[in-house]
Amino acid sequence: MRAHLAGTAPADPVVESTQELLRARRGEDFSRFDGNLAGLAGLPDHAAGTTAVSPTALESYAACPHDYLLRRLLRVEPVEAPEEIITISATDLGSLVHEAMDRLVTEAAERGELPGHGQPWTSSQRARLLELGEQVGARYQAEGRTGHPRLWARQEQWVRTVLDRMLTDDDAWRAKHDAAVVTSELKFGLDGTPPVRVPLPDGRAVLLRGSADKVDRRRDGTLLVADIKTGKKESFKGLDEDPVLGGSKLQLPAYALAARAAHGQAHTPVEALYWFTGRATGRVQLPLTDAVMERYAEALALLVDGIARGLFPQRAPKAADYGYTQCSACNPDCLGHAAVRERWEALRGTAALRAYTALVEPDALDGSAEEDEV
């Protein structure tokens, strides 16, 4: 370092590479050190119609392209020590509820005992759902996913409350709509099932894979497909203004198309809903109008094109991390992501990223975001 500062240091490729990185990250261009992999061979092109992608994967790209690069393409996951897990994660809580409900519906279907139009679940089925919840919870506990036993005891009671309340709510809702249970965990593009094909505005198409949480049918034939949520409602505000919420909500249209393909005809009416079953309850419907599907196709096109073009910037959250890390790709050491957010704000208006920014942070391009931050 002394020789370098004195101007007498010999050429050193490590030093030169480090200087290149520092200069690039201080510059105004969206460089490879910021996640610009444009021109790199082998990146997936999900608009080619040859491979299927899940809506949740595209949602993760919309949230933070760099996190998508690390987790989905490079298969790099944050290291989590089981002994450091204090309480069960929100993701695992949701998975527990989903799995218990799916097993109940599957068992009832196998016995030919699914509730008919407007018919309630039986008392024995209610008891069975609680039993299934206990079985899944015991497996999670054995796998070290539930945290401290005393904290899990409280969460376990919460799970029982949620599961029992789900069937009460489902009874009332299906009675109101004169609906019968059809299936749960409807797979598409998985285990040999055909994917959902979504045409894009330019004539290409995206193939989607996944699993719809629950499908019901009204007596008039209308299909009702629900995405079960155990989390908060706050992140779903604004669906009436933007049906994809900046690319963060992409599941319902895919679920609706999958339900129609599996249990209806080309023009069978389908209604898609988010079903909140945790501390927040109720349903939020997404009308599948032509305008909504057009917006959906435009969002898919933008996201898959960003992946194919190699655009993987770090898009750190606006809010600071408190209690947990929102994006491990932007805050890998859990010490904060302020500098990463500042860099994103400096780059989001560049030519390569303007289309992506217009989807995920449209206010940033008209100046209102800067005014809010000031």
C-alpha cells in the first residue's frame, strides 16, 4: 500500500481489480459490480416457451433482482443455524397451515366426503384438521424449525385457533356463495401436469408452474380459486389501482387460469381471491378483467426480459431492518442496508433499469419519491 501510494508499486492484478470495483461502485453507470450481467450467456429466457417459471420466483425478482440471482440462479442461500432459531418463522407457519388443510381436503376427496354446495365441514373433519395440524407441527419441531419449546407452545395454540376458524369461515363463505369444495393444492407445470400459458403483448408467451391453494365451485359453475395467506393484509393495499402491485402479487391470475384448465372450459367464469386466515381475516377478490390480464401480461414480460438481459441490481428495502433482515442479498451481515439503498436510488433512473423501476417504484421516475425521502 505504501509503494502504491508513492507511485512505485509493481503491477498487481488483485489491486487493479479492487480499484476497478471501487471506481465502478462510485460511478454513475450500472456496472457488472452492481449486478449488470448483460451479454452473459446461459441466462434463462422464460419467454421462449421452453421452460416454466413460478409466479413466486418472478415476485422475488421484482422485490430484489440481486436476491433472485443469488437464490434462484446461483442457488446460494443464507446460512441459518437451527440453534439460533428462537421462534417459528412466518413462512413455516404458513406452510404448516397449508399442509394441514391440503391433507384434510385430499383425505375427504379420497373418501368422497368433500362438502357439497353450501354444506359445512363435519365435526369429525374439524377434529381431523386439528389432528393433522398437530402432526405437521410435531414434524417441524423434530426438524428444529419451531424454536424454543415454550414459545412454540403458544404458537401451536395459535395454529389450532387458525385451523378451526378457517373451517368456520369456509362454511359461512361457501353457504353464502352456494359453493362446493373441488380440490386443494391444484398443481400446474409440476409432476407432469401442464403449465399455464400466458400470452405476452408481443406474441411470445410465459409458461407458469405452481400450485393453487384451494378451488371451489358455485352451483352455476363459476370456479372460485383462493390463495391462502396467514400474514398481514398491509402489503395487499392498492390492488384496485395496480392488480400486480409492482410485480409483487402475481399468483392469482395464474391460479385462475390453472383452475379453468383443470376443472372448466375455455370460457368458464373464474373468480380469484386472497383468503386471509391468520391474525388478519377475510377475503380480497381480484377481478380477472381484460384490463387486469393485460397488466399481468405486461408485468410478466418486463420481469422475464430483465432476467434474460442479465439485470440483477441490489434493490434494498426503503425501510431499515428491525428485528429481522428483509433482504439477505442487500444486508448479508445484518448490519443494515442504508448504503445499498443509496446506491440503488442512484442507479434506478439509468437507461437499463428505467423499465424495471417504472414497475416497482414508478414514483421514482416522476420525482415524487425523492420529495418524499427529503
